Amino acid sequence: MIEYIKAEACVGCGVCVRNCPLDVIRMKKTESGRIAEIRYREDCMSCFNCEFACPEEGAIYVSPKRSDWVQLPW
């Protein structure tokens, strides 16, 4: 699951947004331009596309462990 995007390291290129298959990341307008932000963290499938595609090393971190499965009552 995606853990964080460092705002100070984000250059606002949007590569992470274009590479996310589940639309977890969106661009946010700020006074100084645009930065990426996590919008739908729970939808992340830990594919690492955003982390691998980001031109700024260490700006995005995706944890290799997805959240635990929930046992349904039926």
C-alpha cells in the first residue's frame, strides 16, 4: 500500500498519476505549482508503478505489505 509522497521532493510532473492503474494518486494545485497527493490509499494494490516511475528517488514509498485480509462472517 502506498505510504507517502514527500511534498518537498515532488516536482509535479504527474508521472505517478499516469502510471497508477487504480487512480490512487491525484495532482493537487498549490501556490507554488502542482504536487501529487494520495487520494484513495485503501485502493492501492502495491504494484509499485508510481514508485518506479517517479523521477525523484525516494519521493514516493510503497510498502510491500498490503493490509491484512478481513474474515467475512459468511
